[in-house]
Amino acid sequence: MSKNIKKASILGGSMIVAGTSIGAGMLALPTVSAGMWLAWASLLLIFTWFCMFRSSQAILEVNMHFEAGVSFHSLVKNTLGTKWSIINGISISFVLYILIYAYISGGSSLVSYLFDVGRINIDRKIASFLFALTLIICIWASTWLVDKFSVIMVIIMSIAFFISMNGLLPSISLSNIFDTNNNIIYMWAAVSTYLTSFCFHGNVPSLVKYFGKEPDRINKCLLYGTLITLACYSIWIFVASGSVSQKGFKTVINAGGNVGSLIQAANTGASNVFITRALDTFAALAITTSFLGAGLGLFDYLADLFKIDDTPIGRAKTSLITFVPPMIGGIFFPEGFISAISWAGLFSIIWAVIVPALMVLKVRQQYGEISYSPFKGKFIPYLLIIYGIIAGLCHILVVFKVLPVFK
């Protein structure tokens, strides 16, 4: 047994899954859920969790036919061929670019809001630049620095989350939760955003490398990690939906739907300044850790793709390729957080839903006997493909204004 397997723990693996999933994406959930309200939001959340959990299990099953340590890119190439690996790579790159832009947009909104709290006026373009530049320098300096900062921030973020959620509970209004002006039609516009909030699938091969070929233990990590994510999202949507009225959400949406506006609206129900600051801290750290995670992932991917060395000058070159495009977008189009998250969901459908389903069907056809499978039969892969197609169509129909959006 390898040293890694001895050290690997189900708790640690579950935290990797939950930590990758939970981030700035969850801040968009209450806003995109406003029109359908809590009952439909809860059903959509549970169904999304089920599909995304199953798609991660599909990757795990495929990975059991290869050596531990094989990358997600190699899994796709060896099962579906070069064309699909290119499509998969493009979709992952696009998602990471658009998420970094979304986090710069959300970060600038939050920085502006925090400066406003301190009665200091700051231009949104300057806020975008300062937020992005600070984190880019951190990523450029070293992966080790990102690792240490992330651990500290996740601990503080978790504490701030539970303090703020507990503090907002007394402000929850049943009239908000059971508002009769809700409509299931608005659920379809939220599908791709919900999907994005459960994306961690690139970590599955990493878990196989970490644990070795221990599929039962890895499967528990996937289950527990996604259940933790589901619980946190459920609490957040419940508290935000109960604290902010539909009229309040309309104000948030008309202000661009950005994070600062949502936090400001939620803070109106906070019982004291301490709770308000806890909520501010949670939102700031959620965006920061998400930026670092997505930024580091794209940074490493592009450095490997273009064979750029790991010297300070080489890392500076990679930083320019990685961060200049989304920085330009964040500075000149600072109100795109919600829209960017939903577009990320559209392309996430390819690599996190459809590709895993196609891969598991292919390996079952190729190898015949299944060496390990967390689910039997062909129903689940086809369900995932149908789910992916519907999610993609919903987003496209929203873009062309065929499906209504709450505003």
C-alpha cells in the first residue's frame, strides 16, 4: 500500500469535493431562484445534486479501467478520442475563463460595497483592478502560497457562514418564503446556474491518484462531499429567500444582480453589525477562494499547454495569458456576475455531464464486464445526457428570450 493511500482519509476527500464545489457560485443561487421561490428551488437543487453526483460516479467508474494518476484529459482522449478531448479541453478552458471574469465582476461589486460601508467612494473599474491584481500576484508568486491562503480562508469562511446564517434566522419572514407570486416557469432559467454550483468533476481523477484504486472509499467522498454542498446551498437559499422579499430581489436584479447588491439586501435583515460583518466576510472569502481555485487551475493548464517554464518570468507570461482577458472584461463590464455564471453552466454541461455519460457508456461497451460500477444498467448515463441537453436548451432559450426570466 502506498504512502498516499495510508494518509488518505474519507473526511479529507469529502472536504476536497465540498471545498471545490462551494464558492462564489452559490452566491448567485438565491437571485436566480427568486421568481420560482423556495419550493421549486429546493426540488431543482436536489435534482441537480443527484445528476451531478451521478456524473462524478461515472468518471470514477471510467477511471477504474486506467492507472491511478491518469488525468481527466487523458481519460477523455483514451475513451472518446482526440476530437472529444479537444472539445472537452475547450469547454474547460472557456468555463475557467468565464468564471474568473465572474469572480472579478463579483469581487469588484463586493469591494465597492465594502468601501461604501466605510464611506469611501471607489470607481468600479478601480475596484475590479485592485481585487484582481492582488490575487494574481498571489498566484504568480507560488502555488504553495495559494494553498496556505486557501486553507486559512476556507476555515474563516466556514465560521463566517455559520455565524451569518444563524444571525439571519430571526429575520426570516414566512411571507417571503410562502410568497404566492411564484411561478415554476422561472425554474428553467436557473438550471445552468445550479449546475455550475456543483462542478468539481475535475477532482475525481485527483482523488483516484490520492487514494489509489479504492473506489468504495472514493465513492463515499463523492457522496459525503456533495451532501455537504447540498446542505450548505439549502441553508443559504432558505435564509436568503426568507430575508429578502421578491421586491428586494427585483432591486438586486435591476442593479445588475451582482454580489454586493445581494449582500446589501440580505444585510437589511441582520440583527447587529457583527452579523452583518460575518456575512460580508463570508461573501468576500467565497469569491476570493473561488478566484484562486479557478485561476490556479487555468494557470497550470495553460502553462502545460504552451510549455511555459516555472521561472518567475515564465510565471509572469502565464499570468498575462491567464488573467488579462478576464481582467479586461471585469474592468469594462463589471455587472456580469450572474450572466457569466450561467454561461459557465452552459459549457460545464459538456465536460461535467455529457462527457462523463458518454465515457461510461463507451468503457462498458469496450470492456464488457464492469470491474466497478456505483450504478448498474444504462438508465443513469442516458438520464445524464438528457439532463445535459435540456440544461443547454434552457440556457439558449433564455438567451433568445423565449423563456422568461424573473426581473
